[in-house]
Amino acid sequence: QVQLVESGGGLVQPGESLTLSCAASGFGFSTRTMYWYRQAPGKERELVASISPAGRGRNYSDFVKGRFTISRDNAKKTLYLQMNTLNSEDAAVYYCYGANVWGQGTQVTVSS
């Protein structure tokens, strides 16, 4: 069964950091480009970042460039998103995506 399970979300204050994880199973993780998306209330789901199968190619949406870092550990079949200098506009449910499968999402709340 192809499955993606996110974790690491939570409540942080503006300016703080958070790292999300996405554990993959049931498919060849190391052969797939992987993605992080997010969806805030009342807004469409938007692409945050992507990473190539070997991790050499990384792309970011303009609104997270310089603050977020996507990475992966193919041996652990895990995708990561390191988020720094969080602000209220980063509050959303974050999803990982790959192999035509979505994870269930993890909530990130940014509030003082």
C-alpha cells in the first residue's frame, strides 16, 4: 500500500522554526521527485518546494525562498521540510506528495 505520513506540525511563535517529516512506504521512494504543498483556510493548495530523486535538484516557491529547506533521506524513505523564520502567512496544513499520493497533512500554526 502506497502511503505518506506527515509529522512535526504544531504551534510556534512568529520567527521560530519547525521541521516537518514525511515517511513514505509502498513505493520506490528513491526514484521519485517529492513535493511539499500547503493549504491555508479559504485558500487553494499551493506548491511549497520540490526535490529530485537523488536530492540534487531543489525548487522553492518565492514566498519560502531563503527560509525553508527541503531535503530527503532515501535510506530512511523520509522527506523533510525545515522551516525557519515562520510568520502568520505560513500557517496552513502542510502536505507531502509523491507517486500520485497525498499524505494526510500536518497542521502548522503560527501565533504569538
